[in-house]
Amino acid sequence: MHTLRKNRPLRRVVLASAATVSGMVLLLSLKPHTTPSVAGLAASPAPSSSSSSSPGETAGSGGSSGSATGTRTVTGDSVQTRYGPVQVRVTLKNGKITDVTAVTYPQENPRDQQINAYAVPQLTREALTAQSADIDTVSGATYTSEGYQASLQSALDAAGRS
């Protein structure tokens, strides 16, 4: 016997209602993936299309105190990715990475902006934690991650660190 026979309309109504309620519960229990795009844009550094120092160029961080503490800033090579160039600037103090700033990264369209608002701060945290360019790729931002790693490595190489 088939469960949805025409001579049992009440059974059809009960099964259809149960299926609808189950579907709604499953749908409402899903949590949408939210990116910290609003917070990320406010916290991330303002990117620029040009850099004040050329790749590999070092600069002290403010007169005699910069040279006394061994602080210097190095800008890595601009790495061309599928979606645009990626370039980072790293600040080293006594050989330790104290800051990494994404100077240039893809932001031509809203999707690039959304992805990189999430990826760039995460890559920066990874670099500061690892103290090297050996960092994990951010899921969904593979090309930006690879460009970030390559630019970071070139900056570290120019600073005499590997």
C-alpha cells in the first residue's frame, strides 16, 4: 500500500505538515556565514595604490630612536595575483616582526572588498604569530594569501631575515 493514497487524505495532510515543519526547522537552524566586513574595514589599514618606499627599501621609524632600538620598516615586492597586486610592509624591531601592513591588495569590486576585509587582518595576525612568512592560507582568499606570503617573504629577505 502506498502511504499517500487518495482514500487517506488526512495522512497526506499530516505528512505534508510534518515535512514542512521539518524543513522550516532545518532552514532556521542554519547560521549564515558572516564576515567581519564592517569591523574589518574600520580596523584594517587604508590601502594605497602606491608606496612611499620602493620594494626592499628600508626606513627608520623616527630619528635617532629608530636606529637606537633597531626598528626598521621594509616594503616587500608587489606580487601580481589573478585578482590584482598584493604588497605588504613589515616593521621589525630588534629582528622581531612587530607590524605587518597590507599596502596594496585587490579591492576592485565589492566581492574583493568583502573577502579581503576578512582575509588581510587574519593574514596579519598569522604573520605576527608565526614571526615569518610561513603562514596558513585563508580559505576563500587563496590568491591574496599566496601574494601576501610572497610579498612578506621578499620584505623579510630584504631585511636580512628568512
